[in-house]
Amino acid sequence: MTQHVRGPVVAGVDGSDSALDAVRWAAVEARRHGASLRLVNACPWPQLHYGAAVLGVEYREAFLGMAQEQLDAAAAQAAEAAPGVEVEEDVVVSFAEPVLVDESKRARLVVVGDRGVGRLTGVLVGSVASALVARGECPVVVVRGAARPRPDAPVVVGIDGAPDSEAAIAFAFDAAAARGVGLVAVLTWRDEFGELPIRAFLDWEATMEREREVLAERLAGWSEKYPQVPVRRVVTEDRPVRRLLAEAQDAQLLVLGSRGHGAVAGLLLGSVSHAVLHQAPCPVAVVRPVVQR
């Protein structure tokens, strides 16, 4: 994944209330970073036939007109949420998955809602979200939870011991700094022995100290780069989903890396990601490792 800090913030539109929540969030984020907002309504042409007659020009015009009306309504919401933000609208006759993946190649950020009534329906559990996570080339934000969190609510980031989490940490610090709030850095770990008797012989204090050192290493340098961002460190033996959701209860954004080898390993590839994305009480940012090209 590459990150395009000068690109627009892209929001997927489908006419649903959830998509409008995403548009409003994206508009504020665009204004916060001095970026433009690009609204995209991906509309796959319906393959509908009535006997031997194929839907013709009049239906196509009505279909595209409805898509444009949805975009215009979204643009109005964006203007209300973030006056002055430059807004671009585009109707694309195609499926949402390839369209939004292609948009991510030039975007600073792609933002979608957590549910829909049209082309983006099921975005969290279907191919669109999977494609954005697996093939997107910028961070992806799924907007859910309270539309207007407390302005002083922190940003929460899930961290593991792998270098792959660096991109998520950078995104989280930048998000906290842009909002003028604190950051909660969470590292959870589970021992490999479960309920086996060997647990009684492990040095738990030494293990905790090692995990604290891992977190300190992952955060090294970022507090110096963002001295205005106070950081609360959370290191605990717990299930990643449970702890992340607990910390997110009082957050305005939860930031996750998409793969790793430790506490949140494979976060977006299995049950952890599924649970977090469906239960989070706030928007969730998914940040894949940066690949330089």
C-alpha cells in the first residue's frame, strides 16, 4: 500500500443514511487536512429483461438521474458538515468493488458506511470491504457509531509487535494531532499455553515487562514527532476484540493495522476483524503497511 497525502478524501455514496454518515465524516476529515472531497456513486447497470425487450435509453437516463440525485444529496450534506470544502461528484457505471479499489490508488483516504441500501449493501461483510482491505492503496475508514463524538474523545490504536503496525501508528498519531486529542495505544497479548499447567511456572511480570518494551519500541520516535499528543499506554493479557472495543467506547476513532504477528495478528483476516468492524462504537480506520514504489 502507498499513501497519497495530497490526494482527495473519497467517500462511497449509495443513497443510504449510512453512506450519508460516511460523507459527513469524510467532509470534516477533508477540511481538517485541507483536502478535497470526492463523492463516488458506483452503479452497476442492471441486467433486466422483460420478455424480448431490453431496458432502453429512457430507463438508463432515469437510472443515472437517480444516481446523480443521490450524489447531489450527499454533496449538500458535505457542504453543511464542512462549509468550504471542495466537492467533486462522479457516477460510475460499474460495481463498487473495482471502482473504490481504483479510487484508492489516488486517494488520501477512502470512507464508506457500515451498511447500505444499494450498491454498497453489506460493505462490511462482502467483497467490497475485502477488496479495499486486500487491494486498496490507501487507508480505509468504516464510519459507524456516534456521528458526533465528544470533541475531546481520544483516538485508539491497536498495536502488535510487528513492524507492519508502523503505518497504523503513524496514521493514529496524525489523526490525534489533527483533532487536538490524546492517543490510547493498546497492546494485548495471550500466552500460548492456555489452561495448561505450565502457566503456573511462567514469569508473568517478566512477560508483562517484555510486552511493555515491545509497545515502547513501536511508539519510539512518534511522541517526539508529535509532542502535542498525550499518549496513554495499555498493555494487558486479554482478547484483542474485547479490549479494543472497551477502549473504543470512549473514542472518536479506532485505528487498526491489517496484518501482524502478535497481539492483533491477522486482525482483518478473521474473527477479530469481523467482530471489531461490526461492534465498534466509533469509526474504524484500517491501515495496511506502506509499500514504497
